[in-house]
Amino acid sequence: MFTVQKNGLLPASLLAVLRQQLGGKPDIVDSANGSLADIYRVRGDKGELIAKCYRAPGQAEREAASLALLQAHSQGIAIPEVRGIHAACEPGETLLLSVIPGIPASHALDSPVLIDRFADECTDLLLGWHAQSGAGLFQTRAGAESAEFTPSYLSELAGLTAWLHGPAAAQLLYLSQRDALLELASRFTALPPSSCTQPSLIHDECHAANFLVDPESQRLCGVLDPGWARFSHRELDLRHLREVRPDFRLLETYLAKYPLDGGLHARLAFFSVWEGVRHLQSGGRYNQEELNRKTQRARQLLGSVQTAQA
């Protein structure tokens, strides 16, 4: 979660809240600038807390609800507990979380043997989540439900394309970028359908930096930073598995246990593009060149699929 940065300053409006929670003046143990929030690990007389100061409203509530959902459906894995949500940052809110032990797997593991063991443990955890289907309906981030994935995803895609036509997107994207994204969105229904048709519990940000390993045993011990945990399509989780430390081969390990159809990689490339757009819409920081590369790859893979189908 953290970079090596210990000179961050806590927002003044947050200090009183932390004094009440921790006792005395809190000291910053570490800090990081995440894509959606500024994150502080702070210590006081009563222990430690994580303070995530979101830059956009509603994000703290979103993460709190996601953590609660994962906790309700997980056994034997540490997940942060919510200690409070406070309107102490502008324009977003601050989410206070318990500190759980462990080191991000992406930072801790180098041995091929330990990497293979982690990949096995991580994908077993994901398969356990993905086997849970809730009420059997696909949920959008807004809470709408559908018996099928396509209308569920199309409703979210419509919100993102509407945002692309607005003034906020015009300040972040070139016109050529916007047009390429809109053209890609229009081709969603040309993607080959997945062989998996049931909803699954998804973490929604499950890359190797969000899984913790015990510093001594190097075994999987905790999970952090869900995106928008909900019941949707498992492939919305799979799109993240190569984002951090692709040498861990998390996607390959998952597919060895749960094979999917040949159109998977075109769908994952498509979903990855729109995850980047969603980060921009949410006020996050996103690499423009990476978004361009992902858009081009999605268009190429979709073109290859359509050629093969012709």
C-alpha cells in the first residue's frame, strides 16, 4: 500500500479525529499517494490506524461497504476493519481502517518457489469468492441488478460514455482519445460471450499488491483495497491479475484450475480499458499513455476475434 515516503502532512481537519481515536498527537509512520486517495499510517498511544483521504466524495463509503461484503464471505483471511468515516477531507471523506499485519506480495516475493505457492493460494481464494453467486443476479456499482451480465455491463458502459461527452473528460483526454474510446465502446456486443454465465463475488482490484503475505512464513494472510466488491462477472476480477507482477502468473494459474473460452483475452483487454476510464471519472490518476496502449490492444484483439468469426 505504501511507498517510502515519511514526510507527508496530515490534513489539519483530520488531526482532531485521530487524536480521539488514538490518544495524543498522532505520528505518521508512513504515507503514500494512491490513485484515488492519500493514505497515511498513523500511530498514537492506543495503537495504529490507516487513514485514507479520498479525493472524491462517496469513495470512503464505497470501500467500507466492499470490505464488509468481503468479510461476510471470507474465512481465514485478514481484512481491514472499518473504524470510522469522517468528512475531514475536501472534497472527499476519510476512511479509518485497522492495520492488518503483512507485506504486499508484490513487494515481498522473489523466490520462484514462493511465488508459485502464493499464486496457488491466491487463486484458491479467488475461486472461493467466485463460487459464491449471492442471489444469482449481476450487480452494477450503482446497485442495479440483472439476470444477465450483458445488460448489467452495458448500463455501466453507458455511464462512462456519457461522461466522455462531458466537460470533465474534455479536460483530461484529447479528442482523438475520446473518439477511439467511444468507437471501442460501440463494439462491446461484438465480443464473444463468456463460457461462464453465473455471477460471482468479486474483489474488483485483485492484483498482487492488494494481497498480503506474512513476513516470516511468506504465506497469504490478508487482503486490502477492494474496488467495488459486489456480485458480478468473475472476469472483472481476472482483468487485474496481470497488472502488478505479471511474472507471478496469477491469471495462468487461475485458468489452469478454471479454464475459460478462447475469447477471454479480448474481453479482459476491453474491460481493462474501461477500468482506466472509470478511474479518470472517479478523480483518480491514470497514465494516459497506458490507456492509449490498452485501447489499441483491445481494438486489435477484438479485430482478430471478428476476423476469425468471419
